[in-house]
Amino acid sequence: MFRTVLRTPDVIKQAYLQAERGHVSTDLLDTSIGQSWLRCLESGMRVGSEPALPQMAGRELKHEFERNERFLKLSSPLAERLSNSLSDCQVILASPDATILKRLGPDHDFMVNVAIDPGTLMAESLAGTNAPGLCLIERKPVLVNSCEHLLYPEVTVGCVAAPLFDLHGDVLGLIDFTFAANHPRPDQFLDHANWFSAAFEHQLFLDSYRDHWILQVQALSSWSQQEPSGLLAFNHDGSLVAASSSALKTFVTTETGLVGCPVESVFGVSWGALVDHCRKHPGVLSLEGTGRQMIGRLSPPSSWRNTALYPMRGVVKLSATEELIRAWPDELATEARRGLSALKAGMPVLLQGDTGTGKEQFAKALHIDAGNNGPFVAINCAALPEGVIEGELFGYRDGAFTGARKGGYSGRFLQAQGGTLLLDEIGDMPLDLQARLLRVIQERTVTPLGGHEELPIDCRIVAASLHDLEELVSAGRFREDLYFRLAAVVVELPALHQQTDLGESIERLWNEICSRHDRSTQLERVLRDQLAAYHWPGNWRELENCLEALLVGAATDSNHVGLADLPMRWRRKLEQSEQTAVDTAKASTAKTNQPRNLRDMEWEHMQQVLQACNGNYSAAAKSLGVSRSTLYRRLNKVPETDSEK
């Protein structure tokens, strides 16, 4: 429990009077409040000046949401759940820089004159003493009473805020509880903040290690006390990869004392026995080999249902990579296996494919099958502003630049230590940053911004792009030396309509979505075939959106769904696609002498060359004088029909 000294308005008024004379009476103030007042006055802020708070808007705010997409995805459901149970406050989520991202809860009278909206900047250097800004400096939950806001003495609210950390100890965001100034028990929001911090860490751990086996453990004596369960992540061979803070408290140890240990040395039971219990009895199990009465629940990786690594008699199970490439053209599947071998050997792998082809999912499969014990860390180079991406990649020290987080930031390379780093959409990385990235990859060291020491890195690298990087090199938009460093092995992901047995793939995806929604609805064969005939320009992402919309829109008691159950938009798309196929067939049989556009002629010529090469893309690309990725991309463009011209 965090100790916070509460002061009455009369006492704080005395402190205000002295602060107006330039003196801070720390004996009248909570320690953290007193230190904050000192910093504010030393920086030239005036007591009670009530400055207008800076506000992000438009594109800048959009980038802020994109930067914090994962934080919002994990924290929003928890915050909504908590907000629904609290009627006397507003719950606020903010970024690691104290920029407001989301407000939850009803509009209370005490918020009428408080301008806190998404995009409002609440850093202490801008807003003076306030809970969101202060908790980032203190790195712990803080309470700021209404009368303790140095720049806003007449404000009608008090606040409690707590930083939320990632698994590496960096601040990922924060939660704030804003309540009426006359609330009788403001300290109760500290309890809410502590609960939320523990719940967020729990959710973050589950999400970060969803491709691992996760064992939730708790002492039987604390089961009824609703204490958070400890979480342990295991590899497929039963070796421990990571432990949550509550698990470390349970075992009274450090993470370094646990990681790498086989499960037998921790619980006195074989890994095979635990997995077999999970398969046959997916419920609570007793763990008695620890010398304490403990209970636990073992959860399989997200891919285990399709990728069981402990096959039953007579059943051959596929690895994560093989599961994904089972319907790929043979030549691409061969390159995918080559990519896995390269990653195992420590070589970079480059993934090329259109939007929605599953590049990140494939990178995760490579990570799993390469046997990496560390985390899978991804960064989208296209989603971050140019001035931000360098710090995100390489990290920075405290005070490296204006707006840098208190305590600095480790960066994605160091976060991926012992694991895999995915550089997604690397084709959008600025040229000057490409030069530094090349040095980091070559020298295997990274220097954080504002620092001087070179820190060794130990992670495997997968890069991905929807652009043809060879074409970007030719256009001068991507460094040739970096391309050759990353493209040791290039895996080209096929578009959805290029895959064989698409109907079976649709069936498997449908079953996964039904399982996700706890439904057992059948997909009619006629509809499945119509879906398989569609060309899916958005690939897997578009298909999944379509199937999920179909399921959630169907009656919960329906046994099966067909074309009539599809949303109107999707019915229209399938009908247009079917009509296009008919029109194309008619145009082909009519053999008219109407002039065709150059794009159609190019597409047909490439198809003819590919057929002449017996489907060998490498030979066809060589014959045409283009790269294989260019050939794949251009063949993915369905030619126009006469009705579209």
C-alpha cells in the first residue's frame, strides 16, 4: 500500500501563501507534492496562473492513438469494466507522456469546468502539479487533492493516477481517476489504481506470451482472498521463459532465478503430465510438489488447437509455420521453410506481401518454430512519425530530448533480447534512419539516444513490407546495402486467392471464429464455395472481417448460415464478383477484336510465360526480366472486364 499524506484545505492554503512568496513549505505538504511544487516554481511557473492546456488535434492526435494502439487495446476493456462499477468518478487513460487518450464514465457536474479531453497534454512541465504528470515522475500511484494543484487553486476535482508498466519496466501508459473535490474518501481510488495495475499486468502478460504455454498459479490459502494469480510462461519443451511479478512473490525469488528452469524443478511434475492433464481435463489442477498447497490452470498457446506439439497416436501435427503454408504454392512454401532455417541460423529474413496476407502472423510462426526463448516484439515503421521512430527502436536516456519519458526508455531492440524483432513496413523507414539501422544490425550493438555506451543486442530480425523493396532501391527510396543485409532470404507471401484448397482454409478460419465466440454454427457449402471464388483484395484480414460479421449477425440459435445471412454489402460483392466471372468468360468466347488496355495484355502475357515455365515463378520472372516479388504482385491484380473499362 502506498502511503500518501492527506492535507486539509486550510493547511494547503497556508502553503499557497508561502508559495506565492517563492517559498515551498515541504513540512505542510505530502513529500511528492512538495517536490512537484518546487520543480514548478524553479521552472518559472506562477502560483494560480491557470494556463490553457496544450491540445493535440487532427493528424498529430491520430499518430498519438496509433503509437498507443496496443496500450488502448489491452487497457480499455479493463477500464470500461471498472468505470461501469464506479459512479463517483471519471476514469481516464493517458499515454506515457501524460497525453489524454480516453475518458470513460458519465459526465459529472464536477467536470463541467475541467477541460480534460482526448489530446490534452498533462505533463507536469505544461500543467504544473497534477496526478497524471506526477505519477510518471514518481513511477508510482499518487493522489493530488483539488487544493494541491499549484496552478489551478480553484479546480473542482481531485485525482489519483498510476503508471502502467510493460514487462520490461518501461511506462506503457497510465490510468487516472478524477473525482469531486469534496469526495469523502479520495484514498479509496488508490485501491482502485493498485487493482487496475495488477489486472493490467496480468492482461499484458497473457497477451505478450499468448504463443507460449501459460500456467496460472496461486497458493490455496489466498484463493478466497481474490489475490491476483501468478503467471508463468513456458516453451513447448517445458522450460520457463518468463514470470509475472505476482508469481515471483509467490515463489519468493527473482526472474533470473526461475527463467530457464524445467517445470519439473519448480513443481516436481513432468511437463508431459501437465500437458496431458490440460488435454484431458482443462480445469484447475493441484500442484503439491512445491512444498506448499497450490492450485493452477495450464492454458495452451493460441495456436495449440491447430499446432499440437504432442501428437496423439496415428495423428501427424504440423508446426506453426507448416500450418500457415499448407495451402501455399509449392515454390513459395519451399522459400518459407528456407526462411525458417535462416532464422534458426541467426540470419535476417525479409517478408514481402500485400496488405492482409498475414506477415506478422507468419513472423510469429517463424519465431515459435525457431525455438526462441525470448519475446516476440514488433514495431510498425509506417505508424510512427519520423521524429519518434528512432527513440522507439534504439531507446533513449532520461532527458535525451524534450518530452522524453522520466527514467528513459529501453527501445525495441533491447526489449527483444533473446527473441525476435519484427520490423514491419520497413519500406516506409526514413533514409537517414536506415543508415543507423544498418550499423546496429552489422555491429550487433545499440546506443540509446542521449547515451554514450554501446549495448550488445541479441535478437533475431525479421523485416516485412508490402512494397517491393527492390523497386524502392531502384527508385532511390531504400538503401541498397540495408536491403542486401535484410534480404538474405526473401519469403513472398501469396495473396489469398493464390492459395490452394481455399475452401478448406475458409472452413478452418470459420471454425476458429466460432470457437472465439463460443458458437457451433455451420457454414453452408454453397456459401463456402462462393467465398472461395471471390478474389479477396484485402486477403486474410478482409476474409476474417466478412466471416465475423456473418457470425455475429446470425441468430444465436441458428444451426447454419448461408448467403442470405451475409450483410448486404458482402452479398453485393459476391454477386458482382460472380457477374464479373460470367462477363469475362463471355468476352473470352466471343473473341472480339476490340482493343485491350496495356495492363490486361501484360497480365495475360505474364500468365502465359508462367504456364510455359510449368508454374515456376523464378524461371518465369527471369524470362520476363523482373523480380519474383514484382511478378507475384502484378499477377495478383485481376484484369479489368469490359464492363469496368
